[in-house]
Amino acid sequence: MTTPNTPDNSAVPPGPSGVPSLPAQNVAAAPTPTVVVGTFPEYALAQQAVDLLSDNKFPVERTAIIGTDLRLVENVLGRLTVARAALAGAASGAWFGLFIGLLFGLFSDSNWFAVILSTLLIGAVWGAIFGAIAHAATGGRRDFASRSSLQAGQYAVTADAEVAAQAQQLLVQLNWRASGAQ
């Protein structure tokens, strides 16, 4: 029931605590549909295709490179021993010690070289200790060092629907010229 001085809010759905919610003021525009203009087995080839579009004055801000069929690849670098873990920890600690030494050296009246050298050495020693302890704590469950990377099975170059035909035409022309055809 409404009174003459209050607006009728029956068409507005209630928000939290029964208070009528206001309609959204700044509704984002719907995303522009995209079309695949080329697929490539390697990222470098997809990047080259977009670069070729750019060289031909195509509006590349309306394109994207999308990797599909993602997989995680972990390359094993070698066996990890307590000594190697301590060495890696020492290197990491030395970098941290160098950083702290530079900060202390800036604000110290004493010999700045001695400050940097001592913090570097202290950082390396503590890093080696923590690296060895951390590796020993795993109990041999991970006795190897590795590097992980995310790889895609293929890469698709997409363009906004309004300019997709132009992008496809340019890529076909460029591939035709690159093949040596006249």
C-alpha cells in the first residue's frame, strides 16, 4: 500500500533488509564478440601473425592471442642433495644480505664496503643453514630440482567480429606472398 507522498516501489525488487534496490546506473557494455582468424602450433607464430597485422596498419588492439589445451610441464633439472639445497639457500641469502647491506650502507657513517660485505656473508650463512634444514625436513620426498612451465597445445589469434574479415584477408595475403606465389 502506498501513500500519496511516497513513490510506488512495488516494481523494484527488494534488496538486503527489505529495502528496495535501485537500478544499476553504470552497467558495463557487453563484451564484443570475437572470431578466430588463425590458429598456430607455436606462440612465436601467433605473435608473428599479430605483428604482421600491425605492420599493415590493422588495429591490433582489437586482437588477442589465446592459448588452448593447456598443460603443466615440469622439467627436472637434477638431483637435489642437502649440499645443493644449502648452496641454493646461500645464494638466496647472499642476495638478501646484499640488499640489507646496501640499505645499512646508505645510512651508516662507518665503512660502507665493510657493512655490505658483512651483511652479504651473514645472509649467505643463514641462507645455507635454512636451505639445508628445509631440504632435510622434507624427509627425501622431493630429492630433485625442477622448473615448471605452462604450455599450450595451440594458439588462436582472435579479432573483434567487426574487423575479423579484414584480419583474415590480410593473413591470407601475407601467407600467399610469403609462400613465393605470384
